[in-house]
Amino acid sequence: MRAPDNKIIFTGPVGAGKTTAIAAISDVPPVTTDAAASDMTLNRKGHTTVAMDYGVIYLDEETKVHLYGTPGQERFDFMWDILSQGGMGLVLLLDNTRPNPVKDLQFFLGAFTSLLKDAPVVIGVTKMDARPEPDIESYQRTLASMSIRAPIFEVDARRKEDIQNLVMALLYSIDPGLEG
Ligand SMILES: Nc1nc2c(ncn2[C@@H]2O[C@H](COP(=O)(O)OP(=O)(O)O)[C@@H](O)[C@H]2O)c(=O)[nH]1
Ligand SMILES: [Mg+2]
């Protein structure tokens, strides 16, 4: 029996593509709460998400998947647990152009430990077009060293197909009977 409503969480550092990814796949106009950044993140981009992103995809007439994007900055980490409530899976987006994206992987997996006790994670590495290193194998080695099994893909958050593949891999991990 499928739950009629499923909730998945998108997380990752500022600039990883969370807002873009949710907008790319949502079947309804996404809700985004961006505000002008008044801190150092302004150096990377003019805006950052202070609260959340929200979208929905319809797998079929009865089955909705709610998509929630967390704020990326650690100073909003109190939101991470709130948004994780009831989450059935986690999409972790990593920005390959950041100074140490492998460390970001470890950090975010650590921050979401309680969700990940009961829910699977998939990882999408963005901006590999801008910076190809580290490669996917480096991330896989890190996951193996943490004894975490998770699908990991190169994605471009602006490409609907890439994000659909990522989300379908997650839904399949949640329930192998779910098909889009
Ligand atoms: N070059 C490149 N830009 C990307 C990719 N994915 C996302 N972006 C861009 O990265 C910027 C930050 O994305 P955004 O969704 O605001 O990130 P967020 O802070 O995680 O919500 C946007 O300008 C996106 O268009 C990618 O794979 N390659
Ligand atoms: Mg955002």
C-alpha cells in the first residue's frame, strides 16, 4: 500500500542548486523564500535561501511527492531538523566548485544522521561542468569509508532530467514498488 503523500528533503551548501532543482521538477510553481544575504555568502551569490523551498511532483493521480529544500547555511541548521520531520528520503546536492566538497559531503551526512537512520539518501554533485575534480569515485571512496551506501550522480540542477533521475533513484530506495 502506498502512502498518498511522500515528503523528501533537498539539502546541501549554499549554491549547490537546491532551489534550481526543486523549480526544475516541481509540477506546481515552486515556493521559494529567498532574501538578500547580508553576510559573506553575498560574495558567492546575491541571494540565499533563509527559510525553505517547496515544490510537488505527482507520480500519478493519487501519489504526490512533496519536495522541501532546506537553507544551506549552518546558522539556519535549526531548520534542518524541523524540515526533516516526516521526511522519507534525503537528496544531498554538493557544489563541486566549493573549496572542499568532499568535506561538505561528510558534514551534511553527519548533520542529517537522525533522518538517515530511517530514510535513504541520494547524492547529486552539481557544477562538475565548471570543475570536474573531485570526481565521482572520490566521493564513492568517502562514502565507503563512512560505511554509507548511497547512489551518487553527476547532475546539473538546471536540467529537469538529471533531477528526475536523482529523485527516482531515491523513490526507488524508499519503495522499490514506486514507479514514476
Ligand atoms: N554551471 C552550473 N551551474 C549550476 C549547476 N547547478 C546549478 N547551477 C547554478 O548554481 C546557482 C545556484 O543555484 P541555487 O539553486 O540558487 O542554489 P541553492 O543555494 O542550493 O538553492 C544557480 O545560478 C544555478 O543556475 C550546474 O550543474 N552547473
Ligand atoms: Mg536556494
